[in-house]
Amino acid sequence: MGKTPTHGLDSRSIAPQIGIWPAKQRSSDLMERVFPQTELLKTAEDVSVTSRELFNQGRTNLPGARRASVVLQQRRLDLLNAENKYAEAFRQLTAIIGCTTR
């Protein structure tokens, strides 16, 4: 009498879930972006080493070796950026659900 049916749901259990799923999906999507960036970094490291070896043997010019070095630095920054975005999304998710990472 006078009670609103809640279908077994309590407002305390529903409220946190409203923001959890988009944050969880965003966190998951960003984590999936870290792995390809890691692979691109490994490839850039290999290219940089090869380019330096070719330069030392006189089989390529200095601009080619420098270009490989610039690409390597860009890949390192891309990976760092992807890791930072994931960490921020994870922090937001843990803030929404109210747990700590300690």
C-alpha cells in the first residue's frame, strides 16, 4: 500500500551501474589500443637498429638513419599516449565503482 514496485531493484544498486558500463567499455577499448602501439614500437625499434647498421656500413645516408630515429621517437610517444589514456579511463572506472587500486 503506497509502495512503488521496484521489481527487486534497489536504487543503491542501480545508481552506480548507470555510469559503469560506458566507462568499462571505454577502458576496454583503450586497452585494446595499447597492444598495437606496442607492436608498432617494436617494429620501429627494429627499423631503427637496421638503419643504424646500414649507415655504419655505408649502405644508407644519414637522413635515412635520422628518419628512422624520428619514427622510433614518435612510436614511443604514441605508446605512452595510449597507456596514459588507458590509465585515465581505468581511474575513472574505479572512481565510479568506488574501489581503489591498492
